[in-house]
Amino acid sequence: MTMRYKDLSMFSQRFLTILFCMAMPYLAFSQIIEVVGSVVDETGEPVPAVVTIYASNSEEPLSAVRADFDGDFRLQIDEPGSYKVSLEMFGYETLWRRDIRLSLGDREVLGNLVLQPDANTISEIEIIEDQPDALMGLDKRVFTVTDEVNTRGGQAADVLNNIPSVNVDLDGNISLRGNSNVRVWIDGRPSTLIGMDDQSALQQIPASMIERVELITNPSAKYDADGTGGIINIITKKDRRRGWSGNVAGSIGTNNKYDANAFLSRREGAWTFFAGYGYNNNYRDGFGYDYRTNYLPDTTFSIRSDEESFRRNESHNIRLGADWSMTDADVISFSTNWNTREGNSPEFADYLNTSQGEVVTSSYRDVNEVRNRTNSDFALHYEHDAERENKEKWVADLSYSRTIDDDFQDIAWVFNEYDNSTDSLPNVYQQFPETELEQMIVASFDYERNFGNWGRMELGWKSIWNTSDEVRDAQIRYEESEPFIDDTLRSNAFYFKQNIHAVYGNFGMQLSNRWKAQVGLRFEQAFTGGIARGVEYPNNYFNVFPSGFLTYSIAENQEMQLSYSRRIDRPSEWSLNPIIDYEDPQNLRSGNPNLQPEYINSSELSYIWYYPGGSISGAVYYQYATNVFTRFRRILPDGRSLTTFENLRERIRTGGEFTATGKFTSWLSGRANLNLYQSFIVADNLQEDLNQNGFSWFTRVSAMIDLPWELQSQLTYNYQGAEPTGQGFRQAITSLDIAFSRDFLNDQLNVGLRVSDVFNTRQWEYSVNAMDFNQDFFRKRESRILYLSLTYRFGIQDKSKSDRPGGGGEGGGDDF
């Protein structure tokens, strides 16, 4: 079976290569005509209008696209003549541009096209004001979240848990279509560039600051190759209106949860200034157990631990920036971000070791952890967009990030006095002060050029220099009255560097009025390595990452696309550090310096149909991954467990996805997503008969309901089925969220009330049946929480905030 899937993966790559080579002769003869422009409203805000082109003497549409979220569109035809173009958007008067005369190879630039509000539909706009928005592009799906009632007063994690295909678990780990190796970007930049791992970013970015979320399941060669599951790009709000504008928001949740943030911007002449501040104080408790039975050669015994945890995190985030439009084509931007996070995480666990029904040891473990994290980053952005004059655009970026992480753990391991064996097992008291300094520099250059009569080219370069220096000094004592002494066994010093240099090229082509294609290659050289206790572990490697897209326009509102990409998952410094972590003496942990990167070949066939007020999309996908690395637990001869990281041989995943959005009545709109997939995990290189084969699925249904008295409500149901994990199985997870919202003071003040996990069902269960042990693991974090939120908007207000329908089509027809 394994060879069959390998052959299929190779076949898909060869098929795409042959297909694109066959298409190349068309380029020599096609003379495509382009019509490009941008659609905005009176305030200058972009409008995703439907743009349609007709022959001047006909009412039969020849081609149509929907402008993207920046308002940009590109229409293409292959016959010269006289044409007219219409721009339509619910709530606006239809705009026409007539008598457009085009010849072969022409590229007509219509510039900024301003839509005027339609006075006859203002009341209808108010009716659909807060419906969920979605533009379903083929290479990425874009969901606006500004009107999501269910996330008000929350953080980015709450936003993502309302997005189709995305799941965020109790620990903040993110998965896309069931694949947890996904990268989170903030405004087109990896979250690591602003000094936050993905989990921290989701807890520190307020939901009120997020405008939309982009899901990129099969990224092209232009994107970083990291992330076998794809990319989730969180786009924060930016205000293009002149003068002052901004908002302040705050929320309070049960059991000591507080959140506040503010945003202010001013645009005057060629300058735009903005500033933002966010504060979060979050407390959550939890409990769980871990029950393990070890089967050793001479005995069998069990270990049970019952745990309680209490976590408090307090964070401040400040963001400042400015944009300067030097010319109509040149913009330079500067931004800086500073954030700090303080956390306190006490945990208490009872341990009971039994053998043949008799207690061997009984003990408890008390842990108090204090963590402080500070980050500062600076980014410089220069953009030259002369597409209207000479069809080209280039962007240069430079950024620097510096993060200091201070952590202190105080641990007491105490054996109960009544136990007969305590004489030979002394109490243990430990302290672990730890400091980590991480620095990152990123430089990149991207160039685009449109060849109006035959295609489009993208070229780019990117370099990342990343270092991490971690020092952990362990101290130990066996009596509370004794002083602490240095513990060299448990001390840890690990230096890690990762430098990645990449160049890429994408080439897009219009094969005919209905067919278009894009091929790309990304070349990357990685220099990585770590140093632990004087031993160096280098791992340098070179890779080529191809990508390809073939799109067919079935009709003006329906498209299909076949896509392929190759991507990588690189081991982190934490998974490579070979020094054993003795924080929990019963359950040891360590990294694996010989861990190799994971590679995935992903193919997808997708379909989109959009209609007034909604959209329907579907996809089938096939993913073949090699060197899959995962946590792997072994039982040591003394009965303790050691969890490390290992490369599995391969994982094959096939699946299908269905998403629908729409407004069904004047008071009801919604969104539904269903994802089903089959996983084949081959891990016989680690342990005989460790292969797994399992089916899983998840669904998310969200409904927004307009109630009397201008009250709005939203219900969101989530179900994530059980699935194999490599060494065990995770059980199903389910939850239901509900929220209410109302605007006051002429829509400037919003009051929201929401309850997360109404029935308190979100929990994590995991089981393993291995050759030398069985294990059941359970964890429940506080998840049923009541939030009250307030949001006040001031300054120049956007009167057309609801100008988008509940669904949409591809963004701007710009698939190249």
C-alpha cells in the first residue's frame, strides 16, 4: 500500500509537469487583452464589487470577476473590439464604463472607480449589516470577522475557532484540516517575527483588532516553504479614511478575566500615523489525570497522577507606525511592536505507584512557575507600485526581532510519611532558573511584472538569520532546612542557529479565456545546528519546492482548480535539544539532535460557486508526508518514561471538504463546514506493527440571527472526531458557543455578551496501547466562560461597513 501512495504522489507531480509543458505552445500565439482597475467607495475604502465585461452592442457577459479585499480586479479577453464594463455591488448604484476600444496585446487601466451609495437600498444594507462575510478564492479563502458576534471581547484564538477548517485546542495548538503543522502569520509576516510563538500570538492579539483571516492550504512558491499544513494569515485592521478615527474596547469574563485595547489612526495628506495598545489579564484553572501501566520483563506496575493547575497570564502590547506616500507609486512604512507577558502557573499533582494491587509509593509534587517574556521588533517596508504605468511592482522588507524569556520553577517532590518505602526515597526540592535570548533578522525583496498579452512573472529573495541561546541552571536539595546546591545533571545550556536563504520564481499564463495556469519553484539553502555541552549537531540541507496551479472558469460564477505544492516542517530548537529534562522525575523529556525535517507533497482539486448573498465550495485533497516527526514515549528499565521526538517513516492523508456561506432570510445567515479525512501512518521503523489507519472528521456550523429590538445573536457548534496520532488515539471533542450583541449611540457603542462552551464539554483525552505500556491521559481546562464586552468607535465613521455580501467569489480574478 505504501508504494502505491508513493507512486500516486510521483504521478501527480509528473502529470502537472507534462500538463504545463503542453500548455507552453499556447503562449507563442495567445494575444490576451487585459482590463485592470480598483473599486472604492466615497471614503476610499475598497469594495469587492462584481466586475463584468460585455461587447458594446451586446448584453451577454463575456467574463466576470469579483474584486479582492483591496478592491483590485483584472479582466482578460482574447478578441479585439469595442467593450463596456459594469461594476455591481449590493447597496451601491451600478457603475458603467462604455466605449472601451481594445486591440490585441492592450492593457487598459481604468484606475480608481468610485461607487456611489444607492439610496433605495440603505434600509436593506442595515438588515444585512452583521452577516458573516467570506470571499472564497481558489488559492486562499478569506473570511472577514469584524461582525462576528461570537468573538467580541475575546482574542485571536476565539476568532480562529470560528473559522471553517481551523481548530484551536485547550493548549492553544492550531490545526488546519486536522494538520497541526500550520504556520500563523500576522499581516503577511510569521508570528515569530513579532517575538511570539503561535500560541502566544493567539492569546495577545485582541479579536477587535482583526479584520479578516486568510486560509492558504496549498501555498505557491512565493510563500515560505515552512508549514506542511499551510498558512493562516491574520489581517489586522487598518484605516484609510482621512482625519482621526479609532476605537476602544474592553471585556470582563468570569473567574478573573480582563481585556482592554485601543486603536487610533490619523491620515493627513501623504502621511498616515497609527498607534495601538492591548492589555490582557487571563486566569484559568484545570485538572486531569494520567494513568499508565508498565509491562517490564520481571514485573508489572501502574502509575497514576491526578493534577490540578492554575494559570495566570498578564500581557501588554504596544504598536506604533507610520506610512508615507512619497509619490502615487511609492510608499514607505515603519512599524514597531513591543510586548511583555508575565505568567504564574502553579500545579499540584498526587502520584500513586502500585504493583499487583499494593501501594509501592505515594507522593505529591508541588510546582510553581513564574515566567516573564519581553519582545521588541522593528520593521521597514518600501513598496513601489507602478503597475499602472509600466506593469511592474516591487517590495522590499527589513525587520529585526529580539525576545528575552525568563523562567523560574520551584518544585517540591514529597513522599507521604505513612508509606513503608519512604525511608529509601528522600524528598526532593528543586529550582530551575532559565533565560533564553532569541534574535531574528529578516530581509526580503519581491518583484512582479505583468506581461499584458501573455502572462505574469514573480521573482523574489528572502534571508532569515535566527539564533537562540538558552541557559538553565538547576539547583537541588533534599531537606528544606538545607541550602540549595548546583545540580549539573539537570542543568541545561543549548545554543541554536538557523539561517535560511531562498530565491523563488512564479510564472503565470492565460492559456485561453477559460484556462489559466501558474508554475513556480523555490530554492532554499538551510544552515542549522545546535551546541549542547560542547557537542555540535550541524544539519545543513538544500531543497527545491515546486508549486503549480491550473484553473478553469466553468462560468462567470464557478471555477475549478488543480493545485500542487511541496513544503517542509523544520525541527524547533526545543525538539532538537538532547539534554534530558528532569522537571518531572517520573516522566522525563528530551529532544533529538538527529531529527530530520518533514516533507509533504500536497495535491488538491477545488471547486467554487458563488451566488448573490453566499457561496459554496468543495475540495478533495491528497497529502503524502515523509520523515514525519512526532513525540514518542519509551519506558526505561527503572519504570520511568522518556518522551522524545522521532521521525516516522511516512503519513498519507486523503480527504474532502465542503463549505457553504449565505444569507437565507432577512434575519438569518450562516456558515457550515465539513471536513472528512483518512490517515495512514507508517511507523514500523520505530516499533514493529506500529502502523495506524484511521478515519476522522470535524464540522463547524455557525448561525447569525437578528432578534427583535435590534439584538443580534450567534451560535457556533464544533465537533472534532477521534483520530490516530502516531502512537495512540485522541478522543472526540465537542463544544457550543453562543453570543448576543447590540449597537447603541448611532452604532458607535457596541455591547456584547457571550458564553463559550455552554455545556462545558471541551476536554482532551488520549490513549496509547504499546508493546511495553498502556496509557490513558485526560485534561480539562476551564472553558465555560461568560464574557461581557464594550466597544466604542470614535472619529470619522465608515457608513458602508456592511458593503460586502455574505459570500463571494475569487479575489479579483488575479490567480497568477
